[in-house]
Amino acid sequence: MKLYKKIIKSLFFATFLSQSANANTDIDLNKDGLVDEEHYATNLLLNADFTQSGDSWEVSGIEFHSLESRSGADSTMLASTNSHRVSEGSATQVITLADAGFSDTESLDTVLSGNHMKVVFGAWHATSNSLDTVLSGNHMKVVFGAWHATSNMNNTLTEITLTFLDEDGAAIGIPEVLSKAGTLDYEWQRREGEAVIPTGTRAISYKVQLYEPGTTGIWNRVDDAFIYIHDISDPDNDGLGYTAEINEGTDPNDPDTDNDGIPDGIEYLNGLNPLNRRDGDLDQDEDGFSNFEEFSLGTDINASDTDSDGLPDSSDNLPTQPNVIVTGIIDVVEIGDVDNDAINDYAVVESDEEGTITAAVVFGGDIYLPPEKSVRWANKYQTPHVIVLDDMTGNGVPDIGVFGVIEQQDELNNTTLKPRLEVKDPVNGDTIRFNWPANWIEVSVIQLDDVTGNGHKDIGLQGRFINGGLRPQLVVKDGLTGENGATYSFPNLFSAPQWHQHSDMNGDDVSDISISGQLLKNGKTQVKVVNAKVPGDLIASYNFPNKWNNVSWNKLADVNGDAVVDWGLLGQNKEDGRVQLFTKSGNEVRGSLGIYAWPEGMQDVEIGVTPDLNFDGVEELMLSGFRADVQRHQISVKSGSNRSDQLLRLTWADNYSEVSYHVLSNINGDNMASFALLGRDDRANQYVLSIAQVDSALSSETTQINLGTSWSKPPIIKLLDDDNNDGMKELLFIGKDSSNELMLRKVSSPF
């Protein structure tokens, strides 16, 4: 038995007969619940070509006739009458899996329980329905394909039905059905469909129904019904099943047979040749990106505008996300004490419908005082992002930066994307611009702790450099002077690469730089750490198997108590659907600090670090999201030092939309955290903040703040300083009303 024999197999209805099974055919000789390799081409249906009239088929209302087959010769087949009278009937055959050789039901159910057995069913068919009538009824839009032919609008193959039966002969689940279809060209064409076999299946019923309305006098025919067993396992994880690899001539154990950088399955699905390495360098949709570059970006190889937003992929910073003008409030940022009243103030940054961005100062001591100062950004940005920087203009007030890409025309009148960070003093409007060369994509800006050594935070531009084969780069600028710093770069190895400021791995008192992503060649996740002071000095690599979907690399607390911040890979386990966090030491790649796990069913999850709740000196880990299996919103907090210690589980009914989750630290002056859900209460059609206050015994008390119906979308929440010296912080809600007017609301602590 070969290695691939041990992995997933599936049942497959083929489109032609190869060899026919008989009642004693054993396609699972070793009784492991999987089809044997030599029986991939064995048809499980008996008398599948109907040459032995009536044998193995239960026929009602239709007959066996000798008519012209696909090859042009006369052959026996099922057919309706060719007389001018209504004719309707069916033919059914039940196949027991035991007769096929699957006699070890325990092994069989083990395979079926993992949804590893798949049926694809069909037959050859000729009818006389019109194409227009069929298309108007969406009869051609079926999940399962078929072959058929028609000559006019009235005569049709009614349907092919596949039903799974248990040991008592009762149906399991809903039958799979191929419904009516027609083409008006008289030619035999293929029809086929597929379905996963449910656990407990002991037999499969295959039924074909024919209908002749009695108006055409033309035969309605079905010939050569099929059930094959094919192997759709994917040992090399390239998206192409084993049998398909054999048919295409590719290597089932090599994800990229022609070594052009594109997996065989991606090439097959996109009309490329997985045996021709040159087609990776071609540009199939003529959008300026090669087929390999499209694969690495996740864009459509056959569409020049993947996200259909009107911008060609090569002129779209985020080509897989539709580009829309961000309107309303973008962010609310703390800017220190501008008016010298010992209370922090805020800048409300917003964008109008044309993409013009402004920032207005709101005084924390008197939030209802109309803003006196406002600054404006003239450029229109794709995907704007707001950051607060140290005082660069010299007046003691933190500055506000808006980052995005602006469209420019080069000397050949081609659109190019130029990244720009425009920093303004929120008080007097003084401006400093950070510019980078054009020809970037997937570009964003991140703030870094001091890399340049002047005691101020720095700015890092991350993205892919188009002229460099889409290699991911991080270009650092001094956050105080704007001068160029180091450039970190790797070849185009990853899908969705992200740069991070890592822990100080080499002990030189400067936090190092890392890049994370899933390797294009095998889907495994890798994190490479480089020396922040010497960009070409690779310090270490973290490596993870291809076991998770939706992966991200996240900064955690000091989990192991060595005074170095640790990290974790978050993802959804492919096998059981659980969300897991694989924790790693910040200065050691070997081993694990533990794997945190949450129940299957969590969706739209976010990971975060919360204040220390159990007083062990380590911050805790919070996972928030919607738990689909119980239909509840959930915040789950686990000990940062012990993955088995569940500290809190807070849930809310599925009565809320536009939900976000928040940690409100020390709102009552007790050095504990509160946890909150902000969203629209769909029952009352108003926005609410539901807060759970946690005490030192980890008991919680929940209360709700009703925010009313006037908000146009969820407001932004800020915790205000204790301005009345009662030891309690106040909550500030900032947003827009339905008339696009600024709304501010201050609420005292509800506890």
C-alpha cells in the first residue's frame, strides 16, 4: 500500500465507463475504510450502460430501447417514448457499501466522520429542451455538472437523485439532486454532481427520472450512469487532489511541479499549465503583475481589477479590498494638555465625502465647548491611517500624522502610488511631510520604539516594492527629524507579510525587527527576526506547521518571567476548528510556552493583553468574538502565565450588531479592569455599552449605558481623567449624528 493510500479518499461519479463492478467487487481489501488504488476506475453501478435490459435496475414508466449512442452506433439505453403522448418514469439502483468491499463499518465510519468520502454523480443524457427556457429558470446554474443534449423546448431529463441510506434503509439528510437542463444542440453532454457521504451511510440510491410531454416525438435518452471512487486527498497541500494530479501529469508529492512558484492547484484552477514553469512570468490579465506576483498578492490571475473598485490591481494599494472614501470620524487621538488645565485633550480626525481630512481639538476639561482650532490635510489618500507622534514642531504638543497613498502620474502618464505621511501640529497647523518613493503596494505605516537612538519613536513604512519583484520592505525614518534610517528587506517569500518590532533578542538594548507570513511554497508560517542595528543580520527564525487558518503573529506579555516580552501565533486549527494561540519566548525559538485553546465556533476573533487580574505579576490574555455554536458574543480571559486557568468568560445574547469589545482599565480607581461590549441593540434600535466590572475575587457585575438612537454609527470611546477628584473616571463618547454633526457625550462611571 502506497503512502497516499493512507489519506483521504472520495466517491466520484465519472463521465465515462472504464471497468464495471460486479456484485462481489472488493475495493477495500485491507478494510481500512479507504478505496484501494487499483479501483479508482471501478464503476460501482451494475449494468451502468443498460445493455442488459432491466438487470440491476428497478424501472418504472420508461423502457430500454436500442438507439444511437454517443459513438454513433446503436446501443441499448433507457429512453422515454418517441410517440406523441406523455411519458414519464424512472430507473433506480441501490448500491450497498458492503457489496463494494467496505465491510469494516468501524473503519468506514472513522473515514466518514471526517467528511473524507465524497460522491460525484451523473450520467450521459440526450433530451430536447430549449436553451433559453432552461437558462431563464437557472437550470444550468447547478453545483453539479452534467452532460446532455436537447432539440426543442419541451422534452427534458427531469432529474438525477442521489440518496444516502443507513443500515435500516432510511434516508440520511437531504438527497442530492441534479435538476433539469437543456442545450438545443442534439449533442450528448455530460452531467455530474458531488456530495459528501455522511457518517452512518451503508448504501447509496441512484435514481434517474425522465419526462416526455408528448409534443415532440423525439426520444429522451439516458446512457452510461457512473459511480467511481477517486482519490481527492492532497498530500502536498497544493489544492489539487491526487487523481487530478495523475490526470494532469503533475507530482502528487510536490506542490509546485514546474517550480514556477505557483502551486499546481492554483495553476489548474486559473487555466495555467502546472507543467510549464514559464507561465509564472506571464501576465494573463495584462494588469502589470505577472501570474506569480498575482498569486503572491492573492489577486485574481484572470481579472485586472480583482476587487472591482475601478482601480487596476497595479494602481490599487489594497487590490483585494474595494477602495472606498472613508467618511466620518476616522479616529480620536489624545494630544496631551493643550489648554494647560491639567486634563488631557483630544483631536477628532474626520474625512468628508470628498476625502478631505481635518482634525479639530476637543478640550477634555470642557468637551462641549465648540472646537476652536482645526487643521486640514489637502491630499486625497487611499486607505488613510492616523498616528500620534512626538512633538516634531517644537511647541510641546504631540503632533498628528495622516498616512496613506496618493495617486500620481509618471512621465508616461501611468498612475503610480506614492506613500506619504503628512504630520501637522494640531494647534498651529505647522506641517512636516515624510515621503517615500513610488511603486509600492500593500503599504502601511507603523510606529517603532526608538531604533535610530535619539530617544524618540520612529516611523516605519512597510509594504511590497513593485520594482523589486514585490519583495516586502520596512523603511525606517527618524520620528523627530524625518531623516532616513535603516531598510529591512526579504525576497518575495510570504503571502500577506507583516513587519513587527520584536523583543530585544540579541541583548543590545534595542528591540529587534521581525517579519511574519505564510510561506508561498508550502503554507507554513514563519517569523524571521533581524538585528535592528544591522538589517542584514538574521538572528533567528520561528517555524510553525501548516495547521492553522487566519494566522497572525501577536505581541503578548512577559509570560515566562524573564523580563522579555513574549509572542504568540494565533490561528484557527484546520482539523477541529478551535482557535489556538501557540506562545513562544521572545528570545528563544525552540519549544513553546504553552498552547492556549478556545472552543470551536469562535468567529471574528481578536486577541489582546489585559491588566493583571490574578495578581501574579503577569498580564492576562483576552480573546473576544462571536461564538457561533451557542449564538453569543463572548469575551474570554485566561491567565497570562497558565493556559489552563480560565479567569473570566463573559457572554452577551445575539441581540447586537456592529459590535466591538473594549477593556476599560481602572475606571473605578480600584486598579481592576472592566470589560465591555459596544454595539447596536437591535431590539431597541439604539447603541449601548454593556460593561462588566470585575472585582479582586474575579466576580463581575454588569450594567448597561443606553446611548440613544441619534448616532449614525458606533461612537468612539475614550476614558477621561478624573476631573472632579472623586476617584472615578468618566466615559467620553464621540461620533456623528444622522445629520453628520459632531456628537459628544460624557457619562460618569455607572458603578
